[in-house]
Amino acid sequence: MTTLTLAISGSGGAGAISTGELVLRLVAGSGGYGMLKKTFSPQIRGGESAAIVRLGSAPVATIPARIDLLIALDWQNFARFADEVPISADTLVLHSGSDDPPPGLTIDNLLAIDAAGIAAAADSGWLNMVLLGMLAKGLGNTCAAAEALLLARLEKHDEAAREAACRALRAGFAEPLPEPLAQLLAALPAPAPADSASPRWLASGNQMAALGALEAGVRFVAAYPITPASDLLEWLARHIEHYGGHLVQAEDELAAINMVIGAGFGGVPAMTATSGPGMALMSEAMGLAVASETAAVVVDVMRGGPSTGIPTKSEQSDLNLALYGLHGDAPHIVLAAQSIADCHFTTAWAMQLATRLQTLVIVLSDQSLGQSIQVFDAPGSEVPRAVVDHAVPAEPYLRYRDTASGVSPLALPGEPGHMYTADGLEHGENAIPSPRSRDHQRQLDKRLRKLTGFDFGERWADLTGQVEGRSVIICMGSVTAVALEARQSLATAGHEIAVLSLRLLAPLPVAQLGSLLESASRLLVVEHNHGAQLWHYLRSLLPNCTFDSLALPGPAAIQPRDIFAALEIADVA
């Protein structure tokens, strides 16, 4: 497969992200595939931004380290992208000429285009649209197609702004392409016509998680904005009422999680979304959801930490918080979405598990999954559904009856004869607070048994390749796509490995996992954090397995070459 990776960078407000999105939509509209990674400054206003777009004639799910084309709208703060937008002697660097390249940029193929002058000649200040017009032309699109997408993007702008942007776009499209740029863009094969029987979607992981929750049945969302989860909540705010639900913006994270618990107590499937700092604030209330056996879903879109850390960059460093962040013995479910498309299934599954097992479910995503945009084949129609089982319970009604499954009968508030107290105090089967050891032991055993004894089915992990006698990469989340790409490259070079991506992290299916891995020749845990959190977790529960570790912190993404080095395989095609 031939791919082209381009990066568009500029100061905040220069239009780098919007230009990248329009390029991706153009290619998708003509039947191609692609993926866009957004990278921002952590500042509230100003700073820098960049869109890194990988285009291909077949599905792409990763952003490589190599950049084929860099379009610098300006050079302000470009040095901050050194790790994420690495340029080399093979990179074609296109810049507007409005300011000088940064010191140390000694690349022969610098190409200056007076985009500001071309825009001014068209009575417009939209220099990024001049460059979009040139890209659209070089990628074989029509000016009309590009203009239609632009107008849709600017539908909330006034008519004068829309007309000015379109004039700049048309001026760029009419401009002769410099030969190096024309050759580079022409190297990407024209995509095959899209198959109408297999529709494609273009979405971010946050959008897919929100859609999955809606289709599963979430009808109440408590929102408190935090990067990089805010756009998940914003998408829900625009759509949940069409499903008969409601979203409320809370005053803080503590209020948000308690609102979710209140809705769950009332029999309404509910969720919130946050990131590491917000989930830390929610930890006490999440313990209340466990103790009161109330369904609640929290989506954690992870970012670089600790503290405020690097809020606009991706990292998988909240695993320990998700697993161990609740005080006391508080068994709960932790899931990890495996791809942008899988955010749909995994979040829907979380809603189903939370309501069925009357417990807290944490879904781990990350900034790379949540805010990147990808063209992918439409997911299957099978969506897990949240079902609140409030059939008339047996008499006498014992809210926390110690059943064989561990799941107790649930009555909704107000049902005659079935009143009960749901709070954070330990209790007996009748829900009356109790400090007795026997009641505490019984409820601890019951809350654990309903999770460890539940059959989660086959979706607890995704396995690609054969395990027996081979190295196995064990990973989760956004690292999965990188591991799969590394596996493909190794297979081309004659090295067969397997990739096991874990979707169910807690309770970890220890028996199935141990049985699956016992025939492997080597186990390599790959994760995007500094402390090797997944490696430590697996070692603690599977002491008979020997795990090697590749743990790298953000913001730079893990690359296939890192996996090759960890496996000590050099002859990779």
C-alpha cells in the first residue's frame, strides 16, 4: 500500500487543524482512506497546533514517524513539534514565506509559496485555503468538491467570510503547482471507487464512544469539560435529546459523578467522561457506586500526567488509577477501547455490563484515539444494549440479597413495598447499615463474585496471529494499531508474531489468559507510559509467565521500529 503523510502546522488560529480535516474529508469523499492526528499547545489560548494526516489507498490506522510533506503556515513555536513532526532530508517543506524558517532547518527542499500574496490578490486573507486549493488539485479532486466541503465547514460563518474563503480556495486551485509538490502528490494512487454496499465512516474515537453509548441506551449524561474528553461530551450534548435523553453540565467532577449515580439509582443508564485529573476527583463517589451496587459508566480519555501534565497529548498513564484508585476493596470493571472504531463497541459494552451487573465500569481511551479522525469501514450492526432489570423481586424484598450470581434484585425508587437505603455505609442483605463482620464479609464476597463469576464471552481480547512458539505483543488502546502494523512488517520480512490486545482489564480473565499464553516463546508488553503499569499488573496476576516490557512515555507515539528494537529484529522490510 502506498501512503502519503503530510503535516500542517501553524500558530493557534491559523487554521492548521481545519485545513487538515478538509484534506482528509476530500480524500474520503473520493473513496480513499486516511487518518488525522491533532496536536495542540497546552495553553488555553494561542500557542501552536498541527494536523498530521496520513492518506492511503487502503485503511490506515497509525501515524508514522516519517513526514513526506510539511506545510508550515508560519514558523511560530514550530520547535515544540520536534518529537511529533520529525522532518528529514526527504521531507518536502512548503512554507508561506511570511517569516524565516527556524535556525537549524538545513533542508535543501524548502519550497516557499506566497500564499498570503495569492490570497490578497483574491481579496481574501485565508492563506490556508490557498494551500488547500493547491492540495485538492494535486490530489486529483475537483475545485467544486473542495468548495462544497469548505462551505459546509463554514456554515455558521457570515456570507462575507464564506465568500472570502472560497475565493482563496479557487485562487489556490488555479495556481500552477511547483513540480516537487506535484510529483509528491501524484505518487499517491487514485483511490478505487467506494463500494456502496460497504459504507465508510469518518469519525473520531470520542464521537464513536458517544454514539456507542447512545445506541446502547444511555439516557443521562453529566458533563464537566476537560481536555481531551470535552468533545465527547459536546457531541452528546448535540444528540442525546433526539434519543429522549438529557445532558446536564455539572459544576465540577464531583457533582458530575454523583449525578450519574443518582440517575443510575433511578434506573436510568448514565455516564460521564473525563480525563485523569477529573477521575481522581471522582474516586470517592465511584466507590459509592460499587458499595451501593449502582450502574455507572466513566469514560477516561487519558492524557499525559501527572497533575496537569501535558493535557493535549496522549499517554496511557491512568491504568493504575483505573485499577486501584478506589479506596477499600471495591471490585469494578475496567475496559480499554482498541481503536477509533472500537470505541463504539467498547463503550456500548460498558453500558450493558454496568446495568446488568449493577456496578461501576471505567472505559479507558486516550487522546490519540479520542481526538484523532479516521476513515474506516462502518462497524457491524450488533450493539450491546443496556438493560435495567427491575422485575418484581421475590418477597421479602432484600435489595442486597446474597444470590448465586452475586447480582441482587433491583427495585426502582417509589415501588410500593420495596423501599431501601442506598448509601456508602456497609449493610446487610436488607440494605440496613451494619458494622458487623459477617455482613461486611458477605457483601464483599458478593460484590466480587458477581464480577469474577460472570461470563464476559470472547470479546475480552482481540488476538491476531498464532501464539504457539511465537513472540506475542500484549497491548491495549492506541498501541494496538502500532503493534498490528509492526506485525505486518515483520511478516513481510519472514518473522511471524502475534498481537494480543486486551479489552477487559479488570477483572482480568487470568485463567483464559494464562492458558492462551503458555505456549508462546516470548511475551512483550508494549504500553505508552513511563512506569510500565500494564507490565506490573500482568506480572502480579500471572506470576508463572515471564513478561518483557517496552514502556515509553508521551507525547511522541510509539512506532513499529521501537517494537522491532525491543524484539531485537533488525532485518525488517
